[in-house]
Amino acid sequence: MNAYIAKNKHYFFIRWVLLSAIVLFAGCASVPEIKPIANYSPMVSYALSLQGVPYRYGKSSPEEGFDCSGFVQHVYGRQGIALPRTTQKIAQSAALTQVPKNDLHPGDLLFFNTNGKPFSHVGIYVSNNNFIHAPSQRTGRVLVSSLKNRYWENRFSCARRP
């Protein structure tokens, strides 16, 4: 009987570890890297070329890294469009027009509530429910994520178009 109990505990432990790993990685899932192609605007293509640049809080250059608003400010700045430095100020900019979620175009700015504030994170819409952003120190880099990911879907605040 003791061997039977020990064997079941072992199987239970293995199942628990596997299930925990699946749940942990499913929440962090991102979309595979999307390569810049001719179909994208120059701005979106440039943003996609920055995939993998390290996340660095308070930074806004490919050499030093990016936080979310620094990434957006840098990408738009390369296209001659000046945006404020913080996510909150970008969202409140009079130069941006509110866009319904069902009418997103590549290059639209997406805002999320990630810490109790409606404008605490920003990314750039790519296409097909994908957006590019510098999410956090935890993810560590600029990457593409899906708006259909439960985490982002539940935290979506609004979209704005310059």
C-alpha cells in the first residue's frame, strides 16, 4: 500500500508541475516575431524592426532600450510626429483622435490599464489583432503581443490615432 501511495504522489507532483508550467507560460504568451514587410507602413515596419531591443525603464532609444512610452515616442519621432514622453500625456494629447476598437488601423496607439490607471501602458497596433510594445522588465524586450491574449484584452482602455 505504501508503494502505491508513493507512486500516486509522484504522478500527482509531476502533473502539478506540468500544469503549473502550462498556466505560467500561457499568460506570458506573445505572438511569434513578425518581420517587417512591404505591406506595412514605414512606421510600422520600423517599429517591427525594433523587436528584441531591451526593455529599460525611462529610456527611449534603440541603443539604451525602451519603456513603453519611450518606444512609441521614438517610433513616431522617426516619422516626424512629436509625442509627449509619458503614456498619460500621450493619451491626453489633443492631436490624437479616439478610435473604436473595431476600426483599428496599423499605427494606431493602444492604451491599457496595467496598474489601476487607464493610461498606464501603450503600444502600436500592427494588424490582425497584434500590437508591438515594450511591455515590462519581466518580459525584458520589445515584442509583438495579441489583443486576444486574455491579459491584454482585459486591460484594454482605448485606441487613439494621430
